[in-house]
Amino acid sequence: MRKTLPLLVLALLAACGDDGKKGPPGAPPGAGMPPPEVDVITIAAGSATITQDLPGRLQAVRSAQVRARVEGVVEKRLFAEGTDIAAGTPLFQIDARTYQAQAAAADADLAAAKAVFDRYTPLLAIKAVSQQEFDAAQARVKQAEAAAAKAKLDQENAVPPAPISGRIGRALVTEGALVGKGEATHLVTIEQLDPIRVEFSQSYSDLLRLQQAVKSGKQKKADSAKVELVLEDGSLYPEKGRLQFTDLAVDPNSGAVILRAEFPNPRRDLLPGTFVRVRFPQTQLDEAIRVPQRAVQGGAQGQFVMTVDAEGKVAPRPIKTSAMSGGDFIVDSGLKGGEQVIVNGLQKARPGSAVKPVPWTPGAPLLAAPPGAGKPAEAVPGAAAPGTKPSEEKK
């Protein structure tokens, strides 16, 4: 009886082990799990625009600091902070009683000066007044008119208007504050955000290298009028911008040339002061091999991609890349066209293992990128370097 019990336990364990190796329901006995699916692209040569991501910062196209042009106490704020306003909108109410009195006095002086001038006009014709007296009366009218115009302008400046249309910021003064005492007090800032401007720089040495490549005929000049914006989180801004300005001088401190572009900003998603990257088109290639940046990995022997051969097995392929074309690498060597390169599912693609290739749809949600994706010289866990045999799994 003691000898029979251990044999029974071993038989049960063996039965459990056999069940664990069975395939999915309905599969024939002894069938294994189906190969995992991976998303692949079929490499093909085509035209490509070489781009460069250049750092920049967003700026308002127009920015106006509203300042107090007369002295007085702020009685009321007439706008809502952080809203869009039109040019000419009243912004503050400054105590204007002094300026109203000055305007009334100036109007009275003007009326008196005109009355004297009107009396002198017929008297000059009969020589009842001298030419000198007439000229003096005429001068007093002009002086009174200037004083009345200034008094009216001061009265109007007691309600400072918005000089431009745009989004208004926070008020820098509150009710009861004395403004304009000896200086033009800064009241608020208005910024025009649609369109919005981005200022960025390009290395002058890179610019010369590209010009030489175009002159030699190796590359064609791309249409650099339209540029794209890469946000801080790596996403691409949906609206394309237009290059507006290229500086004619090189900054002696950085050795770079300053460029400026404008982007539509109808929803006010872009705010001044934000750091961004401008995807700037440089040259055009006719027969270029491109591969998504996500598919490129780095190993001890350089860059490589994972391919699926005719038998459905994963094989590493060493490559060499040079420039970028949007989010893709330009491949100089290693791929000729027709290869199936794995883009998504690299964590399931071990060298030598069988996989099921599925065409990758650009823009489809991707799984987490494997460590070292897109990096040129870092080892990737679980992937063999090009030219080496995959290591056996430890049991």
C-alpha cells in the first residue's frame, strides 16, 4: 500500500502536465498555441522629405501693454480677465472729474478767444484795430483750441481702451489704486493668439551642409514654406504653419540663424512661452527607404530592426540610418525593399521564434515601446545583437 500511493501521485502530476500543453479548445490533440501576431510594414522605396526638429518657443504675434496715460484713482475694472476682447473696448474707469473740469474751462477759454477774434475781423477792415492786435487774437484762438483738444484727450484717457484685439490677461491694478503718478502705470497686457508665432533657430553649419548637398545634386531642395509643430508631449499639432522670416545674420554666441513661423490657433490651444519643436523640411529624396522610428532598436553592434522571413520567423537585420523624415528614419543600408519589418509587438518577437505578421495601420494605437527603441547604441533586453544566435531560455 505504501508503494502504491507515490505511484498514484506521480500519475496525477503527469496527467496535469499533459493538460497544460494542450492547445485551445477544439484543437487536435498535441497541437500547440498559435504564433503571436505582430504588426509589420513592407519596406518600399519612395520619395521622402528630410526634416529636422528644431527647438523654439511660442510667442504672441502682437502684444500690447495697456498703460495709464493720465493720473488718477482707478474706480472700476470694465473687463473680464482671460477673455477675448475687441480693439476699442473700454478697460478701466479712472476718476475723471478733474479732467472734466479742465475740459469745461478749456472750452470756455476757446469761446472767449473766438469772440474777440470775431469782433476784430470787421474792425481790421476799417483800420479800427492794428494788424498786430488781430494777429494776437488769432494766435489766442489757436492756443485755446490746442488746450481744449488736450483737455478732451485727457478726459478720454480716463477710460483707457484696448489698442488691439486679442486675449486680455490679469489686471495688474485694482480699484482704489493711484495710477499715472510720475509714470505710465502698467495696467494689463493684451496678446493676439490667432495666429501664433514660433521663433526657432537652425545651426549655420547644418544650413551650409544642406546647401552643398543641393548644389552637388545629391538632394533636392524641399518646400520649406510649410512647417509642422511638435508639442512638448511629442504629439503633432494638427494645423500646419508657414515660414515667415529668416534672419540675414548669424548669432555670434550660438552660431545659429533665427527663423520665425506662424501657425493658426483658432482654439487657443497654443499659449505664448511654451517650448516646442518645429519640424522643418530641408531637402527631398526620390528613392529613399524609410522605417518608423519605433521599429529601430539599438544593440551592442549598432542599430537593427526585427524582420519576418518567408517562413514566418523573426530575424534581426542590422541597418544604418542617417536623417529623419517626419517620424521615420531614412535607412542608408541594410534594407533594400520587400522586407517585412516589425513595428508593433516587438516584445513578443524573439529572434528565431515564429510569429503571424499583420499589416500595420499608421495611426493605430501601439503597445508600449520596448526599451531602447530608436536609440543607436543600447542593448535591448531579450533581443540578440545582429549576427549572433538567440540564447536559449532558462528552464
